[in-house]
Amino acid sequence: EVESDILRRVRTLLRELDGHHPACQCDRGMLRWTLHKKIDQNPSNSSVLVRILVKELERAERGDFRHYIIPLLHTLMYTLIKAPCISDELCGRAYDFCKKLLTLPKPFCTIGLDYAVRLKTERTAPGMLYQRMVISEQSLKSDPYPYQEKIFIFADPELLSEAICNALVTDTEAAQASQSPRACMCYVIIHAMQAALGEGCDSTGLKASLQDMPTSDVEHWFRQVVAAVECTANEASADRGQHAARLEKIYCAVLSSLQAGDAPLGGLQGTPLPNPNISFHLWTEDDQLWKELVLFIRCEPDCLSQDLDNFEIQDIISDCECCEQTRFSVLSTDSGIERDLPVAVEEPFAPCSTETEQSRLHRKGGIKKKPSPLESVAFLQAGCNGSGAKPPVKLQGRPGVPPEPAAPLQRLHTARVVLLGDDRILGRLAQAYHSLRKRETRRIFLTPRLNLQFYYVPVVTGQPNTLAVTDHAAAGHEELCEVAGYLGRADPWYESNINTLCHVIPKLATMPSSPSKHLVTDLFITDVIAYYVRMGIQPVCFQVYAVKIFFNDPAQEPAEDVFLTELRTQVQESSSHRELTTTKKKTTLDGPGIDLTVTYRKVVVSDRGKELATSLRSTGLVMKSIPADEAEDLMCLNVNITEIIRINNLSGRSFSAVANRLKTCNIKIRSTEQRPFMVCLDKDSRRTYRNVISMEVSPCLEPSYCLHKTRTMKFNLHETEDVGLVKYMPKSLLLPINTFAGVIQ
């Protein structure tokens, strides 16, 4: 009866992927959640669900239902991670199936390889996947596995209502308040014991014993368990039996206070998977994303102490306020007086004291500048006071003694940035990401230390705040969520689990306060976001476009900006009476709009560009980078120009609007009659430029590529092609947004 109920739920989940949505619309997007919650209530049924999922995967492969494979795989892996104990036979069947996927095209072979590697280690060291996930998500201190993760949820307060923002803040705070490091360490110990020993583990007695221990003892046994699991996972010749023997010794030591046979075995019990470390941020400053990432990195003392000293830290901080300025020197914050330097510790076996004296740093007098609070070294150096921190001053080395090689940096931190909103917040993300890449080009800091992942949850409320265009109605849900629509068409599992949150989150936020409301929001929204960031590891890369805008005032400097989804232009109304009269006369003769010269590079199948130029009269144009079909190219712009055609007939002169469509990557627009127009980027009225006379649009280049290209051109003045290492560097700036499957062709 239990097996038939679980099978029915799985089949219903698959029917939704075929477009057969449940009769009750409120159940859309909740089928996966309810399935996992049902197993959480009775963890002993985990093996039943795993067996059913493996059978359905094998059936999907035989019947060529490839769109079932990735959703079933994600459901299977999530169940395996949370399950108290899964037999080696079931893990082996899942592992064999993942190996079969290596013969399929992307993304099946990519996901299959990733899960096959994980399952192979999980078979040898049961509980390893759960342990690593909890350690990294909770930032538990562990030398064998020193990785840390954090989820940053960013929402624009001008795009989401106050009720939604308050509800999300309350939910994320409640999720963090319900767990502690001690509880998470106990979860890791109990889960590892159950996964390795199975029915031979007295979960009830183990839990009671851990609760009675002081925190120092819990930390000790936690380190013992983590070391044992990681040791087995890293040994090439280890097997499941050796791993069970290791953990059984630890298990007996933990329960040494209980006499053998006094406590009956309580059977397998579910171990909660704690909510990840989530922080909610209202995006109010342009450089807020960069600041939060730096604060996340500096929390670990050893991270900054690997190769940063006071001067370099100060330089990074000055980047925060001087983002666009090029620095040719480093500002010193010390007094410049030799006696203020800390005394250097002499080496015990130094050849002579005179050599040490000569190697000391001598400087002339200088003026000490008092740094501002933001420029204070303490902003980044607060986490550098640990034992591994460098001394605050670099001392010159003795002649003939080679310096110690710096340890290679590791990406021990992972920042998972979740964007809530519509296409407008993705436009802000493109701006912030471009600014971050430029910072990293000038002074590399985050790149070698941080693994940065982006996620997108569409949420739409209220009326769109877009540029009003007479030829277009107010943008609706589809217009404001073009990226989400594309991701949903490319990845059915994203459509089923994430796109459905577009209206669910506003409804839950506006529900009246009640115990049932808190129960639903705490378990549903937080759980779905956590599931998304844990299992969504396949990026879809979107091209970021650069636009250079020229104004009708020659004294005004051109503006440079980037956009991700859309650029829209509209004829600007004349301000002066004289210009208004001239415009009316020209409109009567030539029709509405302005005369434009359009120069673009036509996209052809052979990928050979062809320069074209045309002149026309237009009321406006729209450039869209998101195709209507997932099979179309993401790396080109679809330009729709509304052209005004004059028609002369017997009844007089009339005008008609004709839509001209073209595909291009590079385009220039210029007003030939010097009449200005407006430009709006990414459907956001806050990013509207007025009095524009011309503009140039092209794919945004990766800042590091531009830097190395410039350096190469200094030594190869006559070279037009990329030479050296430059030709192997990524040329275009792509914004990756993670989904469950990427793009399934």
C-alpha cells in the first residue's frame, strides 16, 4: 500500500512534466515538495522511493522519455542524501544507470558523470554526501573538509512590495533561528552512524547520549566522525566494511556510558537536513553585492592571510569607493617613522646581527593620512588576527635567501546569490557583475578564493514600471519575465519547481497571520529555495551587451552602460516652442517619428559578418536578447524597428507602420535630423537616458580580455588578430544563471 501510494505520486510528478497539470492549480509546483515531505515523516520509506525512482529511470531510458531522466535523477539524489540508510545494492543500481548516461549528449552526460562520481564515493563511505553538505552549508569548522557556503537572497525594494520583503525576512530569520552549530554536529554524527551501521545503530540512545554531553565533547566526536568518513572517501582501496568498522569503534566509545544490551535498538530514524545559511538583502546600493561577498570572504582568518598584507587590503578597500579610477600608486596608512614599526623577530640561527640590521626597512619622513571609516584597514583585517595572519609590515629579505613560495589559493568559499524579482533585477545583476569583473581585473581578490553561483526566482507583483511606449501595451507577466520563460522552456524541472513561485510567494506574503501560514511559508518557500541551490548546478549563460550613448549636448560626456534582456527607444517630445512647431510641420509632411541611420552587422549562417546600412523614419525600436524559442541562438540581438512608410494616393497622403526585423550583434543608431530620443534599458524606468542623439550596441567584452589585449597590442602594433594567450581567454562577458538541467535540446 505504501509502495503504490509513492508510485502514484511519482507518476503524477512525471505527468506534470508532460503538461498535464493537476486539477487544483494550487498544487502546481508542490508535487515534488509534498513527495519529499512525506518521506521525511517516515524515513524508513526512503528505500522504497529510491527503488521506485531507479525503476522509473530505467523505464524512461528504454522508452526514450529523456525529459523524465534529469527530474528523476535529482529526486533520487536528494532522497539518497537525506535517507538514513540505503543498501549498497540500490546505490549500485543508481551508479550503473548514471554511467549509462555518459553516452548521451549534454546535459545528460554532464549530470550523469557528476552523480556517478558522488555515488561511487557514497557507496564506499555512506553518509558522506550528507556530511559534506551540512559542513559546508553551516560553515562548521573541519580541517578534512574546509569548504563553506552561504546563500545570499537579493531583492529590489522598488520592485517587490513591502509585505513580500517583510515576509521573506521573517522566514529566513526563522529558518536560521531554529538550528545551532551544536545541533548540526549532532545531526552529522547520528546520520553517519546510521548510514554505516544501518539497523545496528541505536539512534535513540545515541541521540540521548549526545544531548547529555558538553559541547566540547560533541565537537570532539564530530571531528572524529568527519575524519573517519573523509579518510574512507579519500582512500583508493577502502571498502564499505572498513568504513563500518571505523565508525563502530567511535559509536561504541560514544555509548560507553551505556551497558551493552540495556538499551534496545530503536530502528532507523530520520535525521533532519538543516536549512542552509541564508541571508536576505534589500538591494539599495550599486556595489552592495561586492561588499557582501568581501565580507563573506574575510570571515575566515586564513583566507586573507595567505597573500595579503595591510597595503594590499587598503588598496582593495579604496577600490570600493574609487571603482572607476585607475591607481598608479598604493596609499600607505602608516606614519612613515621608523620607530613606529614593530620590532622584527630575529631568526635564532641568523649568520650575524649586522646583516639583519642592514636588511631592515628604512624610510624617509612622510605625512600620515587618517583613513575614513570605509577605508579603514579593519574593514577587511578584522578577520586576519588569527595565528596564520601575516605581520603588518613586509621586511626585506636577506641577499641570497630565496623567499618562501606562497601557498596556492583554493576556492574554499561558495557564494550562491539568489535574485528575486523580474527581468529588471537581472539587469541590475548584469551591471553589478560587470562592475565586479572590472574590479577583479584591476586587483584580483575574489576570483581565486570564491566560487560564485547565480540563481533566479521570478516574482512579479503590481504594475510594471517600464517605459511607456504608445505602440506597446503595458508589459504583463510574460513581458517582465522573459528570462524565466526561456529557462522554463529549456528546463522543464525549472518550470515545474521555480517558475510556479512567481505567484505563490506574493500570495503567501499577503495571507492573514495564522499558525498555518507560518507552517506553510517556513516549510515551503525556504525548502524550495534550498532545493534549488543544492541541486541546480547547470548554468545557462546569457550574453551581456554594452551600449555607448551619445547626447545632443556636445559638452556632455558619452555614457556607457550594459543591459541583459532589452533596449527600447522612444521619440522624445520637444521642449521648446520653436522645436515643437518645426516638429509638427515635419510630422505633417513625413509622418510621425524621426529619421534614423541604422548601421549593423548582419548575422548569417556561415558566421561571416556583413556590414549593412539603411536610413528610415521610425517611431521607436526594441532590441531583445532573449529568443522566443530555446532552440534559437542566445548570442544575438533580435531588433524590431517600427518604420513609418509614406503612401501617396488619390485621397491624399497617408502613413503606415511597418515592422522591420533583423538579427545582429553590433548595431549603431543615429538621428540624422538631430532630434533626441529616449533609451530605456532592461525595462527599468530608473535606467532611462534622455536627449540621446546616437548609440552603439555590441557584445560586452570580458574586462580581463580587454586588459590583456591592450597589453599585447603594445608589443604587436600591427597585429589585428589575437595572439599569445589572449586567443584562449573568454572574449565575451557571459552571465551564468543556474538551473537543474541547463538547456535540453
